Amino acid sequence: MTNHEFTLIIEGQGGITEELENRIYDKMDDCTLSCRGGVVFLTFDRESEHLDDAIISAMNDVCSTGNRVLRVDLCDLVSLSDIARRASLSRQRISLYASGQRSTGFPPPACNIHDDHAPLWSWCEVATWLVENQLMPPEVSEEAYVVNIINTHLAMHQRKEQRPELSQRIADSLEDCEACQ
């Protein structure tokens, strides 16, 4: 068994109440309830063989308290500075990788490619590249993908609830899209 540390953001609390504390701590003793900027979150230190099992069991525990998990707090879109910090490498070194001056195959930016904003990269893609180039341990890429898949699933479920007709129309169109195959 391995200890996995992660944070779950829960829906619409706006602050911590005594009732919320009681509901959370009656069900779970391996998390800390916190609030920052009106966003309530739970930081877990949970034992499990795999990270996905730890996160999903924590999500089930949160749901059993009457709360809803919005996402796991690990953003997939990252700047060069974010990449450098996560990889414990200098920003200059990451910039050289990204520009192709120090290595090849660094993933292209995922967004903000054509405007005045700084480009952002997919952490999953970058983490995989860093692991493949022996700059980070293999579990970093696995963690990035686990969190990304869980967050994508949660976001898709939330969008289906918010805009069911639009979600269904797009899902149907994507099934016929050759580029998606």
C-alpha cells in the first residue's frame, strides 16, 4: 500500500460550517477540510495500492456526506514556469526544451498558441515527455493521466447536467467524426 496525497474541491459550500465539518469528519479521518477564497476543499492522505483507487474511494466518501466533488486540484494546463516548478528544473532549461534548442519532441502548446497570452501545455503530455527523457520518475506521468481522466469525466458529467441537449448533440456528432476515431 502507498500513501497518496491529493486534494478534492467540493461544490458550492462558500465556507466551512460546523455541520459540514461534522458530516466530513464523521465519515473520513484521513483528510483536512479547508477553505480559500470561498472554495472548500479536502486534502487527503489516503492509503491505496493505486492513486485512482485512492481518489475514487475518497470521492465516494465525499458523496456519502451529501457533498459533490467538482474536481481533483491538479490543473492539466501549465505554463513553462509551472512545468519548471513541477519538474524541479530551471525555467530556462524548460524553455530550451520547448523551443527545441536543447532536445526534440517536446509537446507543442495545447492552447494560447495564436494570441498575445502565454502558451499553455498539457501537463499529461509534458509529464510523459519528461519521464521518457528520464527527467522525472514514471509515477509522475501516471499521476497526471489519472487526475486528467478523472477531471475530464467530472467535467463532462457537469456539462451534461448544465446543457443536456447541447452535450448530446455534440456527443452524437463526435461519434461520426473521422478525426475523433
